[in-house]
Amino acid sequence: MRRSKLEVYVDILKVLRIKGPMKLTHIMYKANVNCTILKEYLDFLIKQGLIEERVVGKNRIVYGNTVRGTTILKYFGEINKAFLVIDEGNTLPVPH
């Protein structure tokens, strides 16, 4: 099943939260995202202030979550849990 853009964004943020700052190729494998798509998604996440590019050593570039990215990931997790509880309890209102 294909993931939505939002799901891929969240997967990238999760990988960086769990593993810490990582190189592009490591994110690509851990989040299971094509390199071309990953670069596009990383650019978007950087522009949104959710991740940042860092230079480590002389030329090594890594990506890591910002405080904002970690906060957004936390809120997403809470929303996801709320929907799971609603779904399990079948308490969603039925539209008339």
C-alpha cells in the first residue's frame, strides 16, 4: 500500500527522532524512500522549519529534527492515538 506524503513526512521525522542526525542515504534506507523523492521531502521539511541541515566535520552533511519538528511529531502521535481510540470504540457520529 502506498503511503501519503504526510505519512512519509512523519516517517522521516520519526527516523530522525529515534536515530538522531543522519546522512541522506541512511534516512533513505530507514524511512524507505527513493533518493529523488527524499531530497524533495527534506527540502519541504527544511522550509517548514521541521528539520535542519547540519555540517559535521569538514564536508559531511546530516539532517536532524528541530524543536518544532519534534513538537509536530508529538502532536501527530497524539492525534493518531485519538483516532485509534475512536475507531476501536466505534463512537464516530454517523452523518444523517
